[in-house]
Amino acid sequence: MFRPTVAHQAIKVLNHLTHSRAVTAAFRLSVASPFFRPLSSTVPLFKHEKKDPKKDNFLAATTKAPEGVSGEQEGRFARTDKNVKIEYPDDANMPRSPIVQGRGGVHLKRTLAQFSLENKVSLVTGGARGLGLIMAQALVASGSDVDIVDLNKQEAEDQAEKLVEQFQKVNPGLGQMPNITTHYADVASLSVNGAIAEVIQKHSKIDHLVTSASFTENFDAISYPHNPMLKLWGVVVDGTYLFATGVARQLIERNVPGSMVMIGSISGAIVNVPQPQAPYNAAKAAVRHLVSSLAVEWAGHDICVNIINPRYMLTTLTGKILDENPDLRYKWTSHIPIGKMGTPKDLMSAVTFLLIGASRYITGPELRVDGGYTLV
């Protein structure tokens, strides 16, 4: 008879050999069949009863339910509405933009010397009204001479006079007044070259550029008129490109640094609702990537190119649109975390910062002034 100890040791050896052979066999099988894996199964914890999506409130809000089952709120604030149609008004029906109140000239409070545009010349397209006018005033208040380029030269001249009057009002006794000139150009045509030449003739140089000329109309994509779409692209895309290259050309010839700020829109990155405006969104997206391309191309010439993308700003034209479409105000502001629309004054510091010497190492990115809209 075997002793218990000997028997125990024999069983251990036998188990070890059996296990080793099993492992070896499994290894050989895995090498021969690299996609082999043992079968496994899991017993369901419980069975789901088949529910009717039309009667179940939770399923009604999922993709299992047919369109419209969960009510009118489906996509309510995330879709365009083809019934929203807004045409850009002609000059006779265009509301005039007021000059905002603000201090310019000599500042008594301490600040960085770099936060100044003294002895600089800035060209602003679309500067006779709206955001362009407000930004022109911001540059004047920061010390720059300004050239307003607009399709409506008479309105530009009227606003230039008001800019000087406002500057004198808030800076009594200041000897040197800003030099504000006005020039005509259809930004979508080669008349841009003539306007740039005229500015250089009067000021001998251009240091900064702000392209603010733009407009939008609202039609659904299928029924959007072709000629207005071509005009839109001409003003927004061609106008930006022609002025940017024209100003860059003289900066490179002079071998001096410069800065450009294109006024884009968050519509170039997201789709605004409920108003349909596919051509405008695409045009602003083109400007957005144009800025990136030019920033890289001209970086070696010390030319900074940036873009400001605003959300809805309460200009006089926007006010007119909201008066005629009162429901839009609620829909627009309900998507903004701050809960309010911006005002043109909210862009004054932004455009000035991107032109001054303090931002010389910033080129290419977009600055979104949207109250947090694109965060949610």
C-alpha cells in the first residue's frame, strides 16, 4: 500500500502534468488559429417587455419613436424655419447708426504704452454704419487716423464729421484732432485698388485693416435667389480677400509690420437658428479659413491676421429686424448663456486689442464675442 504522503505527492504531480498539457494544447490552437476565442454566454438578468413608443414617454423621446410622437418640441430650438424670410433693406429704408458715447484721446489712467494706436493709419471697410462705424470710433479713440471705405460715400462723410465732433466733445482743449477720411469702393470689385491707392495718397501708408463690410438675407436654401447669393459672396468673401491682399502688398513693399482683423461671425462655425441663411454661413466659413491661410502665409512678413466672430449684436438694423419679427428675440437670447444680446460697444476693445502692439504674437485664431453661445 502507498503511504498517504506518497499518494498525495503523486496526485500533485499528475495534476501538474495534466494542466501543462492542457495549456500547451490551448497555446498550439491559438497559434494555429489566431482568431480563436472560447465561447461565452451571459444569462439575461430579466426580460424586457416590448413597449409601444407612442405610449411610453421615455421611448417617445428616442430614435425608436416615429417623427413627431414626443410633441412639437422635437428639435424646436435646433432647426431652421423656412418661414423666416428677411431681405436686406435698401439705403432708403436703412436706419442710421448713432455714434456711441466714449472717451478717446489722452487718457489720464495708467495703462500699457502698447495699448495705443498713436501715429497709425487704419482702414475700415463698411465703416459708415453698424459694427464698422463703432469699430472706426474705437480706433479713433485709441489714437489712430482712420479711413472709412463704404459703398455709400455720403453717409460715410456724415459719420466722419460726427466722429470728429464726438472726439472734440470728450477731449476739450486737445490740439491735435484725428484725421478721418472717407473713400468710395464696391468691395466686391476692383474699385478696391483705387480706394487703397487713394488712402495711401492721403496718408502715405496703411498700418491696419478691419474688414467689416457685410450683409445677410434669410431665405431657405432651395428658394434662395441666385443673384443676391452672388452679391453676398462678392461682398463677404471677395471683398475681404481683395482688401487683405491690397493692404498686405503695400506693407510688404514698405517692409513694415501690420495687423488685420476680419469681422466674421459665429455662423462660420455653427448653424444659427431659426433663420435659414446657408450662403451667409458658408461665406463666413470661407473668411474664417482665409484668415488662417493668410496668417500662415504672411507670418514671415510680420503681418498678423485675426478674426472676430460675434454673436447677434443689437445694431440699429438688428433692432429693425426684431421690431418686425418679435419672436426672434426670445429664440435668440434663449440660446445664450449670458442671456442677452451684445451691443456694438462690446466689440470696441476686442478689435483694438487685435491691432495694437500688445497682440503682436497673436495671429490666426478666432476671437468669439458671443456671450458663451458656442459653448453649449
